[in-house]
Amino acid sequence: MSTGRWIARGATGLTGAAALAAVIAAPASATVTEFVIDPAGGPYVVGQRYQLYASGELSRMDLQNPRVVFFDNGECIGNSGTLGGYEGGGTYASVQWVPTIPGTHVLVTRHAGTSRTITVTVERAPAGSVTASPLNQGACGLIETGSLGRYGILPALTGSSAGS
């Protein structure tokens, strides 16, 4: 094979590697810009299901932060991949939240080093009402794996589980 062909193959390989690196790298603008509860405004009641939405410029290709995580008073609610982002639309992530105790709840969502917080008051469920149970919506650690418990691998290795 001639030297010219080797150079052409090497250049092709470098171009492909550079393109892959550009796709994998996280965009600098990966941020959570809005965090809401649906339905909005409350009242929020123990045992009822609510949908939490985080939206903004959420990265779909950031290999270090591929998921958006959600916490209630520092306890993991779960994680979600990002959805949307097609044809100029924004991206969002969502999980269901079922409060299990009354009182003040600080809800936090995190993604790619950014976070947003909502503080709400949850009321007791009326006597005799049917209540829902929280869902298993994935872990909140570095690597999302249910086999290492509720919080993923990072807290399992470090002994930390705080989400705040």
C-alpha cells in the first residue's frame, strides 16, 4: 500500500474520532431552567400522585450526566432520561412524586451541575382515603443501577445518600 493511502486512512480516522468527541462532549449550556409540579398550586396530600417536571437545555448526550435526578427532603425520588428537544423544542424530564409524610417538603432536581428547588407543604390524607405507594423510578447515584439499592453506586461507595 502506498504512503498516500496510509496518510488518507490516518486522516479519515482522526476526523471520525474528532466528530465522535464533539458529539459525546456535554454542551456548556446543559441547565435546568424550570422545575414544576403538576397539578400546580396544591393542596398537596400524603399518598396522592403528582408529576414533577424539570425542563430547559437538558443534555441528551452528556455521558457523565445522562439522567435528571429528583429528591424529596434529600431522599431519592428517582431519575429520568431527557425527552423532547426535537425541531427546536426544549428538553424535559419527569418523575411521579408520592409524598409519604405530612409537613414541609423541599423538592430538588439536578442535572449536569445545575439544580432547582421547590418547597411545598403536604397535608395529611383524609381518614379512610385510599393512598398510592411511591414507585421505583431508578437510583440517584453516579451509575443508575437498581442492583446496588435505591441510591446507585456513588453513595454505595462513599456512604452518602443526601440529595440536597
